[in-house]
Amino acid sequence: MTDSSQPSRIALVTGGSRGIGRAIVEALLKTGWTVHFCSRSQSSVDEALDDLRPRFGDAVAGTALDVGDQQLVATWVATALEAHGRIDCLVNNAGLGTFAPVDELTADQWRQVLRTNLDGAFYCLHAVAGPMRRQGDGWIFNISSLAGRNPFAGGAAYNASKFGLLGLSDAAMLDLRQDGIRVSAILPGSVDTAFHHRDDTGWMMHPEDVAQAVIDLLQYPTRTLPSRIELRPTKPPK
């Protein structure tokens, strides 16, 4: 149960209609947050809201937008600010992967992955940083990947986007920490979502495991900044 006497904290979650993002949205709602999430597809937003609204009511809102469009992101953030007056948490989770040998990867595929995974994270971070500076606190989570440290064949675009997201996250952490804003990168390994197309998923982490990391970090003392967290399956295939 949440304490209704306490004002709700406000979170924005990108890519929040399914997978890791959906698990984070639900975990935040269960702990008393008000959550605005976005997803590229209106049908995905509607499907998520049909499930969440009966349980959480007006504490959840969803918007269809492309995080790679800076103006759409700015409008989304401004709408949340107008409604609530502050933003306490941003979770940059939206991401996609296109996998091919580097000589077969098209320029359009490259740009699409970087636009979503890296440009989108920057646009969202850029839009919330000013309001968080003015209010003197906030937390930004960038959901990266162990692929941001460990390249693999066929992952040129995805690896580059996640390596870049770690650089963005670390630099933003240094830029914003003196204003009471904490920036953390969470690097999951294999998570059982639609992102993986394989049958043997029993050894993988679940989206809820990543969501739990977000919830746990939000409870950390303000004097402490866990800037980079790696998550791995306990027993991957040998």
C-alpha cells in the first residue's frame, strides 16, 4: 500500500509499453509514483493503458511518439511539467536493435538505431535537465546494456549506440551531480523479452529484475551516487 498523504513523485519512462520499460512503469506505479510513458506505436500505448488504467487510474498516462524527434520529446516533457510542476525521474529505456555484419548494415539502419538509442536518450535528458536543476534534485536512469562494454559480431550499430549511451550517461552525471541530479546507467545482460528470438530463455533475467534495480536505486541515500550498475543472469549457458 502507498501513503496517499504523501505527494506523488513524477516519472517519465520511454519505451514504456512493453518489455523492460513496461516492467519499470508498473514497478513505479506500485510504489506510488505518477508515471508518464511513451512508445512509438499508438496501439502499444493503448494496449498498455487498457491494462494499467483499471489498476492505477489517472496515475498513469501514455503518449505515442518517436524519441528521435526532439520537438516531440520537448512537447511531451513540457506537458508533464505543466500538469505536475516537476519531474522527479526520467528513465531512458527506448531502444531498438538491427543486427548485421558491418559491410551489410545499411546507412538507414545505422541511423535508425543511433536515432532511437542515443539521440533519443540525449533529447529526453536535455529536456529534463533544466527543470531538474531548478528544482534541485532528480534522477535520470539510462537503460544501456552489457553490449555497451562488450562488442559482438553483427552488432556494429547496436554496440555503437550503447557505447555512446554510456559516454553520454557518464558525462551527464559529471555535469549534473552538483545540482542534486543523479545519473545512473543500468547495463542488463540477457533479459527475456521479445528482443531475443530464441527458445531457451529459462536462464535469462526477467524485465522485473531490471525494474527492481531502478526501484532499489531510488531508495539510496542522497549522499550516494551509484553511477553504473551491471546486471547478469546468474547461470547463463556454459
